[in-house]
Amino acid sequence: MNREDKWHLSRSVSISHLLTTGALIFGALMYVTDIRQDIAVMQSEQKHIQQQIISIQQDNKEMFASIDDKLDQMISIIHTYQVNKGSI
């Protein structure tokens, strides 16, 4: 076999390859950092939304309690009217 027929891998590394690899690593780090920041923002928003839900549930409980009181009054008035109508 001649020397020309053999495969030869060069051990040298070109500057463009180093720059490209460095740029890819930098881009990956920026991407991961951006994802972490997005996660932190979403966790903060999630806590705020949970607090809003709790507040809305409390408001609904108060509103339904008021409606229940009014319905009880209406039922009492209707019952009183029917009792008075029956005694006449």
C-alpha cells in the first residue's frame, strides 16, 4: 500500500472551528439562561394567579351567603303570605 491510499486524520484544529464551537456554546448558555428566567417569571405569575383565585372564591362565598339570606327572607315572606291567605 502506498502512503497516499491510507486515510489520514489531521489533528490540527482550525480557528473557524473553534469560533463556531464557542459561538454554539455561548448560544446554548444564553438559551438555558433565558429558559430559567422564563420559569422564574411564570412561577411568580402562578403565585399571583393563585392568590387571585383565592380572593375570588372568598368573594363568591360572601355573595352566595348574601343570596342565601335573601332567598330565606323571600321564602319566609311567601310562607307568611300563604298562612295569612289560608286563615282568611
